[in-house]
Amino acid sequence: MAARIRVLFICLGNICRSPVAAAVLQHRLREVGADPFVEVSSAGLGGWHAGERPDERAREVAARHGIPMVSRARQVEPDEFARTHLIICMDEQNRRGLARMGAPAERVQLLKSFSATPIGATMEVDDPYPHGPEAFDLMFKEIMIAVDALVEHLVREHELPCRANAGAKRANRAEGKDDGD
């Protein structure tokens, strides 16, 4: 593998879904030993929250699972699309916004599209921002399951080296035995 794979997560304001997904992917890549080969970032379609830390409720749910969130919100810049291998958005509104900005459709995917058995009735990760803590718990669970499938995709498609015990951790999480690491 010559260059690092660049993955960009997108949501509306970059304070809930996309920074959580980026933090979870970074965590999972470290677990399997593939983190040196993938560059992970997140951004929002809008710049309303630029410079802010992720929503406190998002940070709390991630912290309960041992995943730190240190990012700051930012707005996506169209020139990023040319140097990004995979642009992963949370919902169809994000996908339409990316299309209007000129993102190449072949690089844009919904996060839950990576999972063979996504949670919920749709392929979208709903925005938890206007809701209570239970919406953040559901968002986190949906993201974890989809990111596990994304890690498998990245390892398989890009032939990334990884540690052998990674599959056992994923199986435990799928059975509800998340060890919290």
C-alpha cells in the first residue's frame, strides 16, 4: 500500500454524528493495528459550530465506551474531495449537500451502508442533537456497528495489515459483550 487511505465523515454541524464516527473509527483502527494506514477526519456541511468541541452528550456517550473525543468542529471545504478516498455521510440530507458542493458521488456513502445488519428502519444515522440522552445512546450504537463493518471493509479492500484478535472483539460487541475499551 503506497499512500494512506483518507476517510472523511460528514454530518450537518460536525458536533455529534461525524466526530463520534471519526473517534470510533480511529479507536477501532488502533485496536486492530491498522491506524497507521488510514487518515480519519470529520467536518460539517455548515460552519455554525466551527471551533467548538463536540456536543457534551456525544462526548459523554463516547467516554462511557472509553473513546476520547478531542476534535473541534469545522466546515468541509470542497477542495478536500479530490484528496479523500471515502466520504461517509450520516443521512440523505448530508448526501444531497455534498452533491451540491461537488463531491464525487462514487466516493460518497452512507455510514450504515457498510453494515450487513444495520440497526433501525433506515440507512440513516438520525441527528440526535434536538433530542435527549437516549438518542445519543442509539446514535452511538448505530455508529459502532457500522464502523466495525467499515473497518472490515477497509482491511479487506485495501489489504491492510491487522492483528488477529480483532475479529473476536467485534464478535463480543455484536453479542452485547462490549468490554468498554
